[in-house]
Amino acid sequence: MSGLEFKTTVDIGAVTRWHNQLAALGAERGKLVMCRALNHEGKKAKTQVVRALSGQTGLARQVIARAVRSKQAWADNTSYVLESRGGDVRLKFFRARETQTGVTAYPWGGLHNYAGYWIKGGRWPSRVALSFSGEVKYRVGKSRTPTKTAKSGVVIPAEMMQGATLAAFEGATAGLADRIVHEIGFELGGK
């Protein structure tokens, strides 16, 4: 499991700019303010991460949205975590399409040709769908069997920790200080 994490600790003495306001709130209400700010900015960060990860991997946005999970900050845990599990994604999730020479797919957002791979059975051009649910297959040896399911080389947890996705996450954390100020003002009744 791999993930990105917003994290903060509530230390009233270290936050000089908001010291008086946080002191007026107290420790419990201060934690509540921090958690609300983290959750608000964390949801915005998740949107940016899903958008960037979709472009970086070549997977559909809906697939990425199901793969990236969030754990919100609560009173005992003042961190917002984005995480994902899994290994090498199967080639069928990258708009795989059978051609006369093999299969084409779009991992990492670019067109790749996989010669000798197949999705359907029979002679070209009258090929029929097989009971593999659209899986891309290839033969391991020279005989008809055994066959294996094709993988893309894209691992979502690894992709979350690099490139445009990591930059999108780091860029989304910039508004956290302003959100904390907003939440403090809201908790104090708009003062």
C-alpha cells in the first residue's frame, strides 16, 4: 500500500500567527478546526491527484477514482491520507483493441502496439469474442497453450509517488494555511 499524506500536529505555541485565536478555542476545538481544514483541502487534493494520475497512467478517470482511497482526519488522527493498492494493471483497462497484427492499447497515455497478442478467436476478419471478458492474451511458448494475461507495466501506487501526480498533490497543499484561518474564524463565530 502506498499513499500521499497531509499531516499536521496541533501545537498552539508553535503557531504564532494564530496563537490568541487557538488559545481561545482550546485544545479540543483546535483539533476540530485542524481536522476540518485538512479534510477540506484533502478532498481538493484528491481531485487534483485523480486528474493528474489519469493523465499520467492513461487509465480512465473512473478507474483511478475507484483505485485511490482517502482516510479523513478525525479528533485522534490529524492527518488526511490518500492511498492506493494493487500491482501491475491488466492491459484490458487501457482501451485495448485487436488489430490484424496484434493488439493496440494506451498505457501511459500513448498508443502502443503489442504484436502477437489477441483478444478474440478465429480467422481474421471474422473473429469472435471469447469468454475472457475482453482480456488481452499472449502465448508463452510456441504451442497453443499455455497462455497468459497481458499486463501493462503501470502500477498505480508507484505512479502516485512520482511525476505529475506528486506535483499536483504538493500544489494542492498550498491552500492549507488559508483554510486553517477560515476554520478558526468560523469556529469563533466570524470574529
